[in-house]
Amino acid sequence: MLLDTASLYFRAYYGVPDSVRAPDGSPVNAVRGLLDFVARLVRDHHPDTLVACMDADWRPAWRVALIPGYKAHRVAEEVPGGPDTEEVPDALSPQVPVIEEVLDALGIARVGAPGYEADDVIGTLTTRATGPVDVVTGDRDLYQLVDDARGVRVLYPVQGVATLRVVDEPALREKYGVDGAGYADLALLRGDPSDGLPGVPGIGEKTAAKLIGAYGGLAEILAAVDDPRSGLTPAQRKRLDAAREYLAVAPEVVRVATGVPLPEFDPALPRAPRDPAALDRLDARWGLGGSLRRVLAALEP
């Protein structure tokens, strides 16, 4: 089980009332919400391994070099020569280090890689996996990893962190008309304002799905643009031809990396806290209460 950690703690932050606070009055709704989410996932799905995948770089320079607008609207502060700062709610930012400390004290593997997003860590670990994989994320970009033959599916939070939608290939075909392998091409053709991807003007989701269904992937669609005998309409041909510059770089931006160098780590689900003393201190400081107890109960053999 691979957690898209930032996606989930954002969900927890907005899904749990900010009246949930530490003894000193600091908000801990994201911390406790994420712990409750982890407890529920472990209890309901019984994973053998659990990895909290992290954004070591939420807006990698190599993606921005290809598409400068990539996630640009989320930048709170540009640092010359350094990484951009993501716009995060004031009450959430201080909770992120607490989440990291609690995960470490529990012994849940927390993995990131310099220059890469959590999506890339997830893509790499999914590619390496020899058995079924559940990817837990509120980010539809990771639908591209869904692969029934390999047992890779996405668990997508529908309402807060309580209800999950299981996304497999039949679900993708019903909703989008493509399978996991075709989802990245669908996304780059239609665009994604939340990531600053312009897409191909005039090519919406339904048209993109029809093109993928008719021709295959992006390379085959572009080959059809150059083939006067293909079934593309004149408007489609014109739009795709005008977008060649974007389409030449978009795949590298949209598709998750699958060969990221990762540090050594133990993905095994912990059955007892790695550092009980640290966990006790964190509990006393932040008032983790029932959320922590539920995680510990779920982890017990």
C-alpha cells in the first residue's frame, strides 16, 4: 500500500474540523485525520507493507523547464536559485512536520527523493512491485498506474477520508473510456488546470478518449495527423498540428517517473511503534488521543 501523503493530509485538513486542537490550542486536524485514515486503511485492507510517499520537490525544475506553467498558480513564493514554496493554508503548514515525526515514531516508512514528487516515488515503487499494489490518493493523475494484470489499483477518497472509491480498469473505462495506460495521454490532451497543463485547445475529455480509442496512444494520434487518409476531422487535424510543440514535451511532464533512485527503507507494516518514548512525547504535546490509539490498535498483530 502506497500513500500519496500530501494528498491525504490535505484531504484530512479539509475533512476534519479545525476545532480539533492540541492542548495549547494549535490545530491538529490534519494530523489526527491522517492517523484515522491510516488506521482505517490498515484495518480494512490488511496491507503487508505500507509506505508514506513524500514530495521532496512538489514542483520539480525539470518539469517546469518543459512546461513553465506547471503548477505555477500554486507558488506562494519564488526563491531565486532554490525550490519554490507551495501555497499551503497557514493552519496546515505547522502540522506537516508533526505528521512526519509521528509517522517516524510509529515506524511507517516515509520515502521521498530529491527532485521528484510523491507521484514519481509511487510510480517507481509500483513498477518494482512483484505483487498487488493499492495506491491511496486523491490525485487522479495516478490513475495512469492502474493495471489489472499486475493488480495495481487506486483507492480514491470520495468524501473526506471516510469513503474510498476503488478504481480499476473497468472503472476507468466506464468513467473515461480509457484504461490505465491511456489515462496519461487523455490527461495531457484535455489539459489539467489544477496542474497548469493547457492541453490541446478544442480537444476535451470525450474527444480525447475517442481519439485514443480510435488510434491508440499519442504517437499514433500524431501519426494520423500526418496521414491525409486517417479519419481525423479537419478541425481535429488543425488543432493537434498547432499543438505539436506542447505535445512534444507534455508526456514527460504528465507521466510519472518510474526509475527514481530511492534510499534504502523497510516497507514492512510495523506491528509496534519504532520509538514508543517519542510517540508518548508527541501524544502529550499534540493531544493525539483516540486517533493514535486507533492506529496502534490497527497495527497490532
